[in-house]
Amino acid sequence: MTNSFPHVRVPVVPSRPIENGSFEIDVRQKSVWVTRMESATEHVSLDQLKEMHAIDSAIQQGAFGDVKFKVVTAESANVFCLGGDLALFLKCVEERDRDGLAEYALLATKSVWVNSSGFGARQLNSLAVVRGEAQGGGFEVALSCDVLVAERGAHFGFPETIFGLFPGMGAALLLATRVAPEVANRLIMHARRYSAEFLYEIGIIDILVEPNHGFATAAMIVEDPSTLKEFERRISRARELQYSSVVELVERWVDRALELPQRGQKAMRVLLRAQEKRRSRDS
């Protein structure tokens, strides 16, 4: 499907910045575009999760009008999202703060679930446009959308196994709606950085486009929803996922995190320092 769309660029110009928030909202073409601002942290903070929950609740309640699509993307061409808040995870593990860890994990799960379930009775479609890096929870968010559009050069992965965890917000269930369970398990168990090109070939990514054409592709899908027909069967499988199954994964993830050995915590600190160094270099 790489060549199915004209190579024209339609930039997203967010029109509703959220005061002191991490996202900007643009409502157009019966769609809500939720764009992570470049000034936001590249990982998912608790405040970001609360903000996204508020946005999703507003969509469900019709605050943006009779929209039919939610489009998730990022302003940065280099980073879609680097995943969970490792500093918060470490703090919760060190302080044995199960409630704090569970609050974060359940909010993250709700964000993923809302997308995959089609916003409940509203039955909205969701699109993810990924440029740059989508790691850990960022990859899960992209997978939770009905259609995952990626630009060539983007990369994805689940680094959780480096420190003895697993992606706990539904990755295994979401991957299994796209590929065979054994393939999904291999992707999760190996902390590798996968190219968009490779993931497109094996059926994880739905649409692969040239750099700078992801936004235009999403805009064309919104304008012509018939494009979704070839994905209907997989979208239907995602709709059948039970929220209780995702919550069960979260409970296991929290238990595992609280028992994280010192070597796992050390590996998490190494990755956290690498993220901080990248952030200071890019700023």
C-alpha cells in the first residue's frame, strides 16, 4: 500500500494548544488530531496520561462535535514517543509504592484501550502517524490505533526485557490481532530496534510512506474512510479484546516491577540516563 497515496504534504497546524499541556488539538475534517508537542517530554509522564485521558473523555462526550476519527502523532520528526516514565518507575520500585505504579499503569491502559475499542459506543476510528522513534509504551499506543501509518526511517521496539519487564499495557494482545502469536512473542521478548520497513513487511505496520508524507496520508484516510475497508477484519478483532484481559496484564506488570532485581533497576537507570542525554543534546 506504499504507493496508494499521492506524495503531497499536508502539514498539521494545531489550532488549540492546551495551556501548560503536552498536546495540541486540531479539529478538522470530522477528526481530532492530537499532536505531542516538541517541547513535551519524550517519555509519557503521569501528567501526560491525565491530559490524554481528559482529551479522550472530551471526545467521548462530544466536546469536539460529531468527529469520526482521532489521529495521534507528534510534532517532532525524530521522536513519536519513547515510552514509560522510567524515573517514576524507579521511584515507585524503591519506595514500594504499588498504588503510584498502578495509577500510572491503569491510566496508560485506559489510553490504549480507548483507541482499540473505538471509543465505546461512539465507534470512532483512530490513526497513528509515526515518525522517528516509537519505543515501549509509544509503540503500544501506535498499535492500539486502527491504522498505523509509519514513515520510512521510523523505528520501533520494546526495551522492557533489558531490565526484566514486559510491555504491560496490552502489546501482546494488540500484536496478536495483526500477526501470529508466536511472531508477537518474539517481537516482545527481544529488545531490538525494528525498522518501519521490516514491520511493514511482516504485517505490523499498515501503511508505509516516504518521509514527510505521513500527515498527508492520514488526512486522505479521514477524507475517504473507504480506505479502511481492507483493515476491517483486523479492526474487528481489536474491538473484541476484553478490557479485563488488559487489566490482568497490568496487574502482572505491577507485581513484576515491584520485584525488579537490582540488575534490572541498574539497567533502567542506564536507559534513563541515555534518554536524558539525548534530550539535552536535542534541546
